[in-house]
Amino acid sequence: MESILPLLIPFGAFAVAGFAIWTSHQRKMIEMKGKMPTTHDADSERMREEMKYLKDRVAVLEKIATDNRGAIELESEIEKLRDR
């Protein structure tokens, strides 16, 4: 046991230093999380509205692209969708 003790002393010093670095990192991560914007702020709400608008537009374009009726009916359908 006495021959192992001199080897364990430097290991303990490295373990303590590593633990100090890790706890400092964890503290910084917690601080950064506190500064992050929440999901209910104005930017995210604006982005949700824009995403909904774009999804609606894509749905209209898909309907127009997959419609197999005549050109006149298609044109009137486009005008109806545009007026919406």
C-alpha cells in the first residue's frame, strides 16, 4: 500500500483540477441557458405565423399543380384562391 500512495497523490491533484474545470463549465452552461430567449417571444411567434402562411401557400400550389381540369376552370380556381 505504501508504494501506491506516491502514485495516488498526483492523480488526486489532477482529479481535483478536472472537477474544478467541469463545475466551472457547468456553471457557465446554466448561465447561458438563463440568457436564452424563451419559445414564446415575439420572434418565434412571428416565425410560427410565417410558417403557417407558407404552408398554406404550398398547399394552394400543390392543389393547382395536381388539378386535372381544363385551363379555363383552372384559371377561375386560381382567381378564387387568390381572392381568399
